[in-house]
Amino acid sequence: MQKPLLVWIIVMSIWAFLAMGFDKRQAEKHASRVPEKNLWLLAIIGGGIGAYLGMQTFRHKTRKTSFRVGFLMLALLYIFFILYLFGFVVPSVTPV
């Protein structure tokens, strides 16, 4: 079950990254844009890491607080989820 979920996250992250780059290029050309709801949908359904990396790489949507904070939170959520899939356990502190 790990592999399909990991592949899904990778594919969606690549798609979200490319969508951010495409939207940035369209914005510069004053052409038809990718709706914000589509960017959010890609980030939510698995592309949070790619959306955040695309935002930083292309310097796109960085002035919008909702994108900066939301995409960062989704990226962190998916990173933690990937770590969980691979059995990473956070060490707990036990009182002496």
C-alpha cells in the first residue's frame, strides 16, 4: 500500500509544480490562467510538496498569505505522511 500512495504523491506533486510554472508564464503573457481553485485542488489531493516548491521556484503567488501558509502546511503534512509510510517514528521523551 505504501508504493501506490507514494507514487500518487509524486505524480500529483509534479503536476502541481508544472501547473504553478504554467500559471506564472500565463500571468506574464497576460493570457488565460489556471484558476486558483485548481491550484488548491492539486495541492490538497496530493501535490502539496510540488505546489509549494513551484511557488518558491517560480516566485508565483508568494504575495498571497493563504498560498504561502496553506501550501507550506500541505507540504509539511505530505512530508510527515511520507515519513509515516516508511515507518519513521518520532522518539518520545520519557520522564526519568
